[in-house]
Amino acid sequence: MSAEEFRRYLAENQGKAKVPKYRNQKIETEDGVFDSKKEFRRWCELKLMAKAGRITDLDRQVNFTFEVNGATLRYAGSGRSVTFRPDFVYKEAGSMIVEDVKSEATITRVYLIKKALMKACYGIEVEEV
């Protein structure tokens, strides 16, 4: 692409919204921002279940940091901790449930590794909705 073609491309696309990677549509509500309509629908279902008393301690976007033998796992080179932030966490019949809203496209290798780490480090099986 020549410099002129690049300038023309920038001029034509200036102000256009970027298309999300997975074609999801963010939803903004009084409960916060949700990454997709599917995630928001599940939140509404869980809120109804909590109101009915079927689940307790409902929360969103809880961070889990992974530790092995007392040492925090870190990304190579960056020093940042390896974390997992599932969409929903709640208790059902006294057991902690961790849910992540997924489509086929969002089940990536990184997600599968973090899902395995949740099982290994916390003994929690992440449920995909």
C-alpha cells in the first residue's frame, strides 16, 4: 500500500467504530458494561435466580491470581501476574460456581490453559455458558 493509498484509507475510515474481534455488541446498563448480549442475558437470569434464593453471593468479573507452591505465576518478560477474570461467580447449594460466557470463537488456547489452571490451583471447574 502506498503512502497515498494509506492516507486515503485513513480519511475514509476516520470516525468509524472499530468492529469487535468476535463481532460481539457491548451492552451498558445500570449493572455495568457487558461484553455481549449473551453475557447480559445470563446476568439477568442469574439475578432472578438470586432473587428467588436459588443462588447466593452473585458477583461479576472476580479476579483469580494463580499460585504454584506459594509463588505467583507471572508472564515471561513482563512480570505481570497470570490472572483469570470469569464473567460470574456465585454459590449454589454452598458450592462456588464459576461461569464464563463463551462462543466457539472465544474458546482460545489461552482460555483453555487458564481453565486448567483454575482446576489445578483452586479445584474449581469453570462452567461455560
